[in-house]
Amino acid sequence: MKVKNVDFHADLGIIALKSHSDFAAAIDGHIVNARRKQGLDTPDSFIIPTQQHRFSNGEGKIILKETARAKDIYVICDVGNYSCTYELYGHLNRMGPDEHFQDIKRAVAAIGGKAARVSVMMPLLYASRQDRNKGRESLDCALALQELQQLGVKDIITFDAHNSTVQNAVPLLSFENLYTAYQIINALVDDEADVVADADNMLIISPDLGGMERALYYSSVLGVNVGMFYKRRDYTKIEYGRNPIIQHDYIGQDVKGKNVLIIDDMLASGESLIGIISEMRQRGAKKIFAAVTFALFTKGADTFAKLYADDKLTRVYATNLTYLDPKIEATDWFRRVDISPFAASIIDRLNSDNSIAPVLDSTDNLADMIRRLRA
């Protein structure tokens, strides 16, 4: 297919599951606007209408209201959206990651192999914390990727995967693991320009050894030093599927009088982050920020609100890649970072079979931004 010197893999089609319908609609709008600015003949929307049904016993089905034949399809789903509900035997039930992932498979099955290509955009990678086999454990993430491959999916698009090496389970499947540092730093510059510009009084903190690579990237771009915490865990106990943290041991330069930015991929219960914030305040840190890709708040956000009220926490930055309670979004201590323009550019380039490398490597742009800020 060729339209005004732009070659597309096939006509674009977006299947927006209800778990991420708003995010998918934003992506759709960005692509439509971008192509019209290029003078391309563009429909009002690329979204294929769907119906998602749940029977009273919990089973479900998905119906496509338009054909997906010969289209380049992108299925978009948020497996972490706990706001989706249905009635189960007369009781209101919230959908969990397992049910959302099943709906992805239903959507692919509804296409019936008729699409030119099927890709899945799953920002929060399903079962991403169950990625290693330690003893007699299930390897859920690897199995899930293999299931999608067997169903004919050609490309997985995810963000800040907990362990990107899980893609080794499907070496012949395209696996795009994207990062959001550029968007988060942009938001920091917009809101906290005086903090980011002060290279002599700012530190990047990694909450553990596994996050050091991410923290080192931020520190190199911002031109500041980095510190790290070592988590001491009680390996004789398992709580909520993991070993509880006994103590955080800090490794790095003195934080007294400095602004601190704690970087992590995920805020789940917040237990680790809360401990680090308290430790940083005890050590005399000035302003304390946290930036995460996924803010889940599985135990609620009351403790973070109290930390803010007690002047221990300045602000938490997180993306809109997964669902968040609107009440948290409305607070003064939280800032939502919109990733939909970035996600739209990825889908737009993949649909035209162009390399996504130009939109991935933003290190030079970030460095230029920081230099201008400090000029």
C-alpha cells in the first residue's frame, strides 16, 4: 500500500481493550493528527470497535465489530487495571492480570489469523516479576510470551520490563522494551527546573542493585552523582509472594542538604520506597523525589500522603502506562507523565516499517536540554 510516498506494512488497525481504552484513544488521536499534518489520506480513527463480554460464571468472549483482514493490528491492554469489574455469581469481581492477559489472547483469536501482522502493546508486562525459576516455581512470564508467539503474534511492545532477558524465551519474536526516562526528565524540568539545574546539590538514588543501570543512566544525563541501597531481606519468611525487607543499607556520598531523586521501575506496595524516603530524611536530605514507570500503590497511598504532609516527600512522578486511582492523581504530591505521544510514534513507525531507533535514543536531546537549563 502506498499513499503520498509513504509505504505502510498494511492498513493500521488498533484493538483497544477496555483496560486501556483511554490510553489507546490518545495514541489513535496522535497518529491521526500526525498523518494529517503530513498530508496523508487518513481515517477519523484507526480503532476497530470491539465488544468484551463476561458471563456470570466468569468466562468471557471478545467480538470484533469490523474486519481485521489484511491489516497491521496492534492490541493494546493494561494487565494492571484493577478498576475493570464484572458480576461473578452475583458478586462484583475485579479483573486481575490473569483475566486481562486472557482477553489479549481472545482478541488475537478473534482476528482468526486474517491480519497481515498482529502486535501486542502491553506496557506493564504480564507476570514480569515471575521471570526467573528459583527452585520449584512457575515461569509465568516466559510461558505467556510463548503463548502469544504460538497464537501468531509477531511483536511484543512493552515498557521498562522488570527483567528484559525474559525475551530469551521467544528468540524469534520481536520484543521491544521501551524506556521512559526522556518523558520523566522532561516533566521534572518543567516542574522542578531549579532542582534539576543544581548539579552540585542533587543525587540520584537506586533502591537496589538491580536498578543501578537505570540510575546510572539518569545520573549521566543529569550530570550528578549516584547512590544505592542494599536491601537486607528475611529469607525465612514469605509475605505477599516475596521475602520481607529487614533493613535498607545506604552506599554513597553524604546526602545532607542535597535534593534526592529515587529512580525505580515499579512502585507496588511502596514498602521499599517508604523506607528509603525515611532514611534519606534522617540523613538530612533536602527535597526528596521519586520517579517510577509504574505506580501501583497496591496497599494504598495514605502513607505517601502522610510523608508529604510531614514534609518528608516532595513529589512522586509516574507514567500513565497503567491504571491509577484518580484520587491519587489529583493530589499535590503526585505527577502523572503522559507517554501516549511516545507510544503513538512507536506504532506509527512500526506500521510504516521504519526503524524506531531515532525515537528511542534521546540521550543527546536530554543532554542538550540539561545544558540549556544550566546555561
